[in-house]
Amino acid sequence: MKKILVIEDNLEVRENLEEILELYGYDVETAENGKIGVHKALEKQPDLILCDVMMPELDGFGVLNILSRKDKTNGIPFVFLTAKSEKEDWRRGMNLGADDYITKPFYKDELLNTIEIRLKKSEALKKRLSPASTSFVDATQGAIELKKLSESHAIKEFKKKETIFWEQDLPKYLYFVDSGKVKLYKTNDYGKELIIKICGTGDFFGYTNLIEGKLYNFSAQTVDKSALRLVPKKNFLELMNSNKAVSAQLIKLLANNVAAKEGQLLHLAYDSIRKRIADALVEISEREKSNTFIMLREDLAQIVGTAKESVIRTLAEFKKDGYIDIQRSKIIILKKNKLREMPG
């Protein structure tokens, strides 16, 4: 039985769609706004998504933007529901990557035919892209080659909170984290920092600027004592230009970076401070592979884009709710599911 997720804020339309689709043998999940719809799509991974354009909390464009950049959902057929007077809206939606659109009010036959066609096309695409019929370059091999390159260069030790490079510096190296942690951050005109990424053991950074040949648009600083391998720009570019597997791996890394940054912007735009801090705690825990970790309140504030005082107050609330425990600078997650399911 195919599962369809209906994201629609109008109760009457939502119930009408649910009734029709269930009558024709579909398993139906519903969501009353875009934020709930995103969570349900990631959790349930439906076979097709019907989504209204104009909604509170998060509109249909925001939903499509998020889901199209998640590995779990970027291949799910996405059909917009739009009023006939919103031609510019559905045109914009199609440009963003929607598979089809249905105008409201809709005819039952039009609805069912559109869904059937999109499901069939999705199945056909999956068959064409099955492992038995593909010959894509294995990006994993590229990661191995990059690691080999980094291991051929000596380790350089950095002290805790030591700056590796500043924004607007000229890129000279590809960096590989052998041990420790490094934060990549941007600073605004008032000196306030926003952490865009925390790199841990096994991570590369600095490759985007090497490829583009542009000055760094962010700064890098160690979070604690760290050991890095510095690969000269010339060696890195030679390997990238001569090895297709390495190029494929870099494309994958660049795509993930774009998705992560856009996701971060959407979180800042739509999610509450509690939600952003909860998500950050879960992400840090999963990266550290431990429910106990040390995280400075100032660094956490820079990750979620808020004031340090807001972070301290929210962590105290989480502790009172029993979601976490706090022992000085150490944070212990007690109920990760509660944090993961934190409403926006």
C-alpha cells in the first residue's frame, strides 16, 4: 500500500483529500502546517507528498527546500496544491524542483491520475538507478584517496582556541583533522560570531576556497588541543584534477555543505530558540557518539545564533524538564527523543 503525506492547513480540504485517497487504497498521513509536514516526511518517508503552497509556520516552498536537500526525502515525488489564482506560485514551485501541481478546487479524477502517474514515474526511476544498473564513480574511493594524501603530510599541533586562519586570508592548504575539534565561524560587523560547522576527527575543511581560488569567507579556530594535517594547495588540486573518484567525493562534500547551510538558515528563520538548541544538542551528541560531552555556552550560542544568556536559560529549562543534566561545562543528555521531538 502506497503512503501519501498530505500537508494542508485547511481542515476541510485536508479531510477531503484524506477521505478520497483512503477510499482508493492509499495509506494517508496528514499535517496541518509545513513544519509538522517536514517532521512527518522525515519520519514516515512517504511514497508521495501533496503540499499546499500558502501555509502558516512554514510555507510549501520552505517544505520543498528542506526535503529536497535531505537524503531521506529528496527522491520523493512532490506535488503542490495551489489555487488557480496563484500561477506565479506554482511556476516558482516547479522551478524549485516540484514534480507537478494540482489546482484547487480539484477534480477527483485529476487528483488520482496525477498521483498515479507520479508514483509510476518514481518507480521507473528507482529501477533505472538500482545498483545493478548504475556505473557511478564510487565517491568512497575518493575519500580514501584524500585521506591517503593527507596522511603523507606531517601533523601540526595546535593549542586550544588557537586561530588556524582568519576570514579574508589567502587559502594555502587543505586541512584534515587528525584529532581534536575545529570550529568554522563567521563574524559580523559588530564582532558577533556564528558557528557554521564543528569539524571533528576525520573531517576535511578549507577545500571550497581552494577550488574556487577565493579568499576565506570564514575563520577557523581550534575548540580544544588539536592535531591537523596540512596538504599544500598544489598537491590537493593535482589530485583532484587527475582522479575522478576524488572529484566525485568533493562534489558530494560540497553538496552536503550547501544543504547544511541552507538547513541552518531555515532553522534560524523558522524555529524557536528551544528547538534550535535542542537540535544542536542532539547533533553534537551524535557527532561525539556520546550522550555526555563538554560544550561551552558561548560556543553553543554561536551555533544556534542567539545570545549566551538565552542558551543558559534554555539549558536550565531542559534540566528542570529532565531532558538533560548539567555538571559545570559538561552536558549529559537524558532524554534524546524529547529533544529530537521538540516542537518548533
